[in-house]
Amino acid sequence: MVEPKNPKALMTLGDIAYRKKDYKTALTYYKKINIRGYDEYLADLKEAKCYQKLNNTKKAIDIYTKITKTYPYAYEAYYDLSFLIPEKKEQYLKISQSINLKFTDGWVELAKIKMDEKQYNLAEKYLSNIYYIDENNYRYYYYQGVLCQRKNDFEQA
């Protein structure tokens, strides 16, 4: 039996259920944590991810939006929102990056957007940020190759 007032145990059980793709069970654990106000917005963030996995996009957007209003430094919420609201994807990614410059996932997504728009110089700048953060990040090398291929620079690729 789990102690109902132990947020760490509830978080762990929720994470286990999430990894097992039992999102409804994970949701019940995360909701119990939210009532207790544990760990700022982490439980809210995980709750939104569960709704996202359960294809309840509206509820996920509502929770992510609530997080960004309550915790404006929650870069993960902006990042996740960028995938749910395609017309604001670049805007949310830039907000996410302005909060946490070392968040490589955001740089990758921004570079992909710019490659699709054929703005290769800007895509290269975004990719260079990944290299400066972690020169061993495989995604930097992968997308650098994709970028060279799109620029028809097969020698560099």
C-alpha cells in the first residue's frame, strides 16, 4: 500500500506506469501529487504528457498553458506545446530556448524548421549551438549531414 501523502512514491509509481504505457494509471498517480503541490510543475507536466499519449490534446494544451502561466520558466511545457499547436511551433520553441539555452532538443527542432524553410544559414547556427553544448551529441552530426545533403554539398556530408 502506498502512503497517500508520499509524493515521491506517487511520482515513482506514476513513472513506472508511464513507462509501461499504462497512461490512465500514471494519470491517477500524477493527479494525486498535484493536489499536494509537490515539486512545482513536474507532476503537472507529466499529467499533460499522459493526456497527450491518450490523444486528449485539448486537455494537454490546457495543462501546458496553465503551467506556462504559473511557471513562466517551465521550458519543457513550451517545448511540448510547440508540437500540439503547429501554427505556434517556432514561437514556443524560441521561448523554450530563451529560458534554457542548453536544451538541445529545442535547438534540433528549430534547425529542422529552418531546413524545411530552406533557411540553411540559420539552421546551421542552431545546429552549432548543439555542438557547443555537447560536441559528442550524435544529433548534431546527423542533422549536419542532413543539412549538407539539402544544400547539395555532398563532399561535406
